[in-house]
Amino acid sequence: MKSKLKYAFICSIVVFLAGCGTINTVIRGDWITKRNLHQIETSCEAIPRIYSGIAYDICLLRGKPSQMALWVAPIPQLIFLDMALSGALDTVVLPYAVYTQINDGDIRLK
């Protein structure tokens, strides 16, 4: 029973992190960020790399969810929860984010 609970817990963490703004903008490639935000037709044109997880979540709130992109744009309450967690993760990766912001600039979406 404990192994099933442990497995379910690990799976839920993996699923949650797959939708995390910081994970999508810092760890995964820029093309994934562009694809996800294009699917919901957000009006954002660029995302700064410093605190990019929070900026990504704000762009999600500004988008128009479609039937195909429901996994990209979850319930707004979950986005606000993700903003809090992304803020913490963005602070942890801040030195790396500053370095990539200087070298690569913003993540261009259009």
C-alpha cells in the first residue's frame, strides 16, 4: 500500500512540475515556451528570463484557452498557486537567469 501511495505522490509531483512556469521557461527549451503560449493565443510578445516563471503564468492568464490546449492553460486558481511556487523557484535560479538574460535576452514569442 505504501509503495502505491509513494508512486502516486511521485507521479503527481512530475505532472505538476511539467506545468510549472519556471520549469517551462528555464529548464525546457525556448521553443516549448513559444509553442505553449502560441496554442492559447496570448497577447504577450516576450518573456524576460529573470522571474520568467511568473511572467509565463501571467501570459497564461492573458491567453484564450482552446479545446486543444486545455492542458496548457489550467484553471486560474492553479495558475495563481503556480505563481507562488514559480516565484520561489525563480529566486533559486536567479543567478542563472541573470546570466542567460545578459547572453540571450528575452524569450521572444512573436
